[in-house]
Amino acid sequence: MADALAQQGRASIKAGSKSFALASKVLPPRIRDDASMLYAWCRYCDDVIDGQDMGHGQTLDYREGQGERLRVLHAQTADALAGEATDPIFQGLAKVMERNAIPHSHAFELLKGFEMDADERVYQTVGDILDYSYHVAGVVGVMMAMIMGVREKATLDRACDLGLAFQLTNIARDVIDDAKADRVFVPQDLLLDNGAPIEPDLLSQPQNWPAAHDAATGLLDVAEGYYASARTGIRDLPFRCAWAISAALSVYREIGEVLRREGPDAWHGRVGASNRRKMILALAAGGPAMLRARVEETPRDGFYQRPR
């Protein structure tokens, strides 16, 4: 059963995120399997709420019944953490949480993020979107770090920062696709400051893409601080874990770099790096992992503070 759950997790991460799947290859087998099973649960919950399949495609009526679907996810998660799971996805979650002594509250923090989606929360400030980003990504970074054996709060903060950086990059990449799906995650303050509309139907129109790109670039600027902070945390990881995280950081950050270079035209297709570029970045990440002890401390003054 354990091998089947791990195999399912690996299949999920391979289908759901080529970037994370590539980075996970250098992890020790047990850590890779646990990380994959956690990813599989996160991916499943996200897809259920958004009406997608492995993060792609979206049913037109995805908002209908979101609240009820969230209630079911809550119940399934609670059953799993009580040792009563029947679905393999939730069995995998229970195994990971127990084996790594991860607080059950972390799983429900993620579901709280999906509740924000179901409630159609409006994000007015960068602080608002950082709070959302913690719940849908930062807490996942914390759980992944715990799978790697991290228990120091300061290092877990850095893991949270990496999750925040990933989510801010996602938001910048998906501005137009989200707007077409009647969603806006770029903070309203940032859009208005750059002359972009806050209404999704207007934001999705090509004549507004340049202003939207300026706002997305501003969000990427915020992400840069969190990427820098996350690099500090890598020094506290074993080499193979440090390499995997350094690779994920480099490969994912490249999404933002492509968006910066290509400008609004990048949104005519899927924003991202080529497979060859990803491989180069992943291999090169071994260097910073080897030299992680020399990484200088990056202050977290003014950064988002995760719930304790």
C-alpha cells in the first residue's frame, strides 16, 4: 500500500508541475515520496475547488457548489487525520503528516486559502495577497520543510517565504488567464497605481495588458525579496534537500524572468522556460547547494509573519 501511495504521488507531481517534478529528482527517496504524496493532496484539493484537472482547464460553472465541495474536502481531510481515510489521496496525506509529525492545523490552513477562493475574496493590498499566498502556498512550504527534517522556526519562516514567492510568481504569470475566469489576484492598489483596471473583464482586454504587465512586474519585485529570504534557509538543509530547493527556486523564478523579458506578449502563450533551460538551471543549482554554508543572512524586516 505504501509503495502504491508513493507511486500515485509521484505521478501527480509529474503531471501537475514539471518544475517541481524535476527538482524533486535529487531528493532522497523517502523524502521525495512524502513530498510527492503531500503535493498530490494539495493538487487534488486545488483542482476540486477550481474545477480543473492537474491545474489545467476549467469548467465554466466552477464557482457553482464551491462551498459544498470545500465542506467535503474538510470532512475528508479530518477523517484522514483521524485515521479513517479510504481515498488513496487522503491516505497519503495521513501517512505524511504522521510520519513527519506535521501539525494537523497546517492542512486546514491550506483549506482556509481555498475558502478565500470560494468566498471570492477581494485583494486590495499586497498584505492581503500575502495572507492569501500563505494559506495556499506558504504553509505548503512549511510542511515540505518539515518533511525534510526542519523544526527550527526561523528556517520554517524561510520555507514559508519560498512558498510566498512561488505564489506571487504564479499570480503574475496568470493575470490574464485569471481575469478571463473572472478572478483578480493582483492587489487592486498595485493595479490602480499602474493605470490598470481592477475589473476582470476589462483587465483581460489586450489594450490593458501593458498596464497589467507593469502591475505584475511590481508583484514580481515583491517576490524577489521572498526568494532572497528563502535562499538563506537553504543553508540549514542537507545537501540533497538544499539542491532540490535551490533547483525549484531557480526554475520557478525563471517564470517571472521570462515574463519580465517578453513583456505583455508573453501572455499570448503559457509563460515559462524551455525544458532545456529548466535542466540547465536545475543542474546549476547544485553549486549554491554545495556552498550553502556561505550564504549571508537576509533580514526579514517587514516580511509577512505566518501564524504561530
